Amino acid sequence: MTSVYTPKQRELLRLWQTNKLKRINLLSGSVRSGKTWISLVLWAFWVATMPKEKNYLMTAKSLTTLKRNVLDLLTELVGEKNFTFSIAQKQASLFERKVYLEGANDARAESKIRGMTLQGAYCDELTLYGEDFFTMMLSRLSEPNAKLFATTNPDTPMHWLNKKYIERGHELNMLLMTFLIDDNTFLDPNYVEELKKEYVGVFYDRFIKGEWVLAEGRVYPGFSEIDNVTEDIPESGTYYISIDYGTLNPFSAGLWCVSDGKAVRIKEYYHSGRDTKRQLTDEEYHAALEKLIQYTDSEGVLQEYEIDRVVIDPSAASFIAVIQRHGAYLVLPAKNDVVDGIRAVSVALKQGDIRICNTCTDTIREFGLYRWNDSMHKDMPIKENDHAMDDIRYFVSTVLSERSDDFFVMATQRC
């Protein structure tokens, strides 16, 4: 009979069966390695053997990600008879045990768990939590034989989880298991090889090799003028403008054509008030957008691309107000998570989902100069040569986000 578990997953289950789990049980490693799936199996098995009258907690970065990454999968694993949940009430029932649900990044979450006495807690993607929330949660695990189960992908080695827990694991009552994508024997080998090709640089080291490494050097080491720059402009598609707004700092805008899931940055507008010693008004920037969308057709007639959306950081309130007052474009607020956005752009470049027209010289220049700040204790690029980089990140994260989510939300899954 074929096992439903990989050898690595069976190794973890044997630890539970032989009573060798610890107070803190952390599964770290690469994407698609099967760690989330087996962590939920283990969590369900363990909770089912614990007292019914005790309290339990399940958390993720937000309640939305908790439902998407964890709760829906747990429902599939144990069935609706054994597990029900309400996001609105922030409660669940697992084998008749009361389970509280919280988003770790909710400003009120820490105060809400402060009064709890917990038998067990489950954490999804622990590196996304604040240290204060995690410390408070650990302090509430005060029942006899209380345990915490958590999953995460690696981050910078300076992350609080690595410095204060993983590196001190031998001093703590802690189990650490590293899962790699090659451990997931249920995945098709061709899929695994293709997925490995889609990551470069620090993201390959973390999300494929499962290593806690610094982000250093070029942010996009895989960018190549041979592979990522083109002379060809699509004949048709859906058109977008992405904007990184600046006054003294550069204002960067890109005109994109999306066709068959691929995007080409066909034109750019780039103005630095500091370098030119001329700060433009929002009205002047709007006029620049009107010029950006113009082109000359095959008969020499001046035409305009029909713009579907303008993607811009919501913090650019004054310029958004100007766009809305003119009424020519619909505004789409940009997703602005820096590291998630950089990962999405890295994958899009690697897969050939975005290309840059060779006339976009400021964009090409920034790709070569954009670097990580390796003096920081968290992943953060140096705030230089980053304006076209930011507007590209907004575009990829917001417009091409559905495809990006397939690779970065990595919730679950063993097969």
C-alpha cells in the first residue's frame, strides 16, 4: 500500500508517536516541501489527544492568510465534521476543542492573547510575525505539556527567530526540522526542476535550499539585457501605467502592454527634480502621462493607447487626486510589500513574464545599480536607484499578482 507521507514526514510523525516532541516545534525550509501539510496533520493528531476543556490558538500573519493557507487545508484534512471555523467570530472547533483564531499583525492581537492560558498554539509562516507577539504567545503556553507548532521559510540570519531561537535551539526545549523541496517525493520531478529554475540569488538559497542567508549584492542578479530587454513592441494587449511618485526624488512611470500573461514595458517617463534642479507640479506630471501614452501609427497619425488602470502607491495622495480630477484614468492602488514584491519581480524576470523595451534606459540602468543594504537587520534594498524598480514592483505585485501568488503564497502542499 502506498504511503500518504513522505519519508521526511514519517520521521516527524515517529517523533510524535514516541513522545519526542518539544515545547517549541518548528518546521523550516523550502517551498513546496510538504512542511505545512504535515504540520497540520501533526497539529490535528496532537490536539485530538489533549484535554477538551483547554484553550488552543491558531495564527498567521493575518486572518485572511490564516484561512487561505491553513484553515481551508485543515478542513480538507480532517473533514467538516471534525473542524469548523468562523473568521468573523475568530473561533474554531477542532475535535470538539475550542480554538481561537488571530492575525499576528493585527495591532490588537497581542493584547487579546495576553489574558489567555493555552494548551497549544499553531503558527503559519513565523518569520512574518513581530517578536513581541511571539514572545507573548509563548508566555501564554502555561498548561502542562503545552506545545507550539510552527512553519516558516528562512529569512535573513539576523531575524529574531533565527538569532534568539534557532541558534539557541540546543539551549531551549525546541525541535527544529528542515524540509527541502526534494524531500517531497509526491511532486513531479519535472515540476521540481522547473520551480528551482524560477528562483535566483537570495531567494534560491532561502526558498529552494532552505538556508538562512543575507540578502546582499544586486537585488536582481538574474536581470540580463540579453534575456530581459527587447526591441519588440506587442501589436495589441491591455495597457497599464505604473508610477513611483516623487517631487525632488525621481518620478518614474512605465507604460506596459500585457498580452497572453506576458508584459512588456514599452515606454518610460523619468524625471528627477533634484538632478535637474527643476521640481515639477502634479499637473505637469499628469501632462507627462498624457504624452507617455501617445504613439504614431503606421500612417503617421498620432494615436493614444487606451489605458486600463494606473497603478500607483496609495501614499501619493496629491497626485492621485489630480488623476481623479482629470478623469482620464482609473487608479489601482498598488500593493507595496517590498520583499514580497521583489520576489515576484524576480520570478517574473526569470520566467520571462516581463521584458523591458531597450528605449527604457533609466529602467535598465537601475536594474544594474539596485542593491541590498547588507548592513540592515532585515531585508531592505538601499534607497538609491530604486524609482523605476519601485514602479515595476507595484505593477508586478498588483497587476500580475495572481500569477505571483501561485509561487509565493506557498501555503500548503505536499502534492
